[in-house]
Amino acid sequence: MVEPHEVLGVAPDASPEEVKRAYLALVQILHPDRLGTGSDAVLSQANRLMREVSEAYDQLKRDGLVYWDTPGWTHGQRASVTVKLLQARVPHHWDEDGSLSVGRKHEAAVDAIMALPR
């Protein structure tokens, strides 16, 4: 498999913002609606490249997240932590399995919030 940074054309130490800009630029070029009508071969190639770009971007987004496993937490406990995260302006996401995910740059803030009583 090709390295995700290579697919997006960014350096391995690229910031999340640089990765997102590269992804959006490639999507603008490769999106089937932007290509208009063309041969089936061209559209097929564009779809394949679009899939590779999307997979690379998804992989880099997953690599940039930190997960906190919260099995058995009640809805109220998750809500309490969510309020504290919003007050601290920490972007976050609760996954379907109940785990909390945030960007690595917010890891220390979340560690402090998770240490507070719920």
C-alpha cells in the first residue's frame, strides 16, 4: 500500500491543516462531477484515484486521534465530560462504541478533564 502522505502529496510532518488543504484540492480535481462527461476509462480512473485519496485522508485523520475507552459510562457521565470539553473548546467525538476521540494536540487538556470527578 502506498503511504498516505505520498497519496496526498504532503510531507510526513505536515500539519492537519496542510493535509486537509491537500485533500480538498485533490477532491476538487478528481471529483466525477467536476470531470463532466468523459470516457468510461477516464471516469473509472478518476473514481479509483478519488477512493485512494479518501482512504489516505481517512487514515491520516485516524492516526491523528487519541481515544479514551469509556466502557460502562452512563449518558450523564458522557454529557458531563462533553460540557467540560465544550467549555475548554476541545473538538471531540463520541464513537458508537462509547469511546471518546480527540485530536492529539488536545490530549493534555482532555487528560486534565478526564481526571476531574464526573
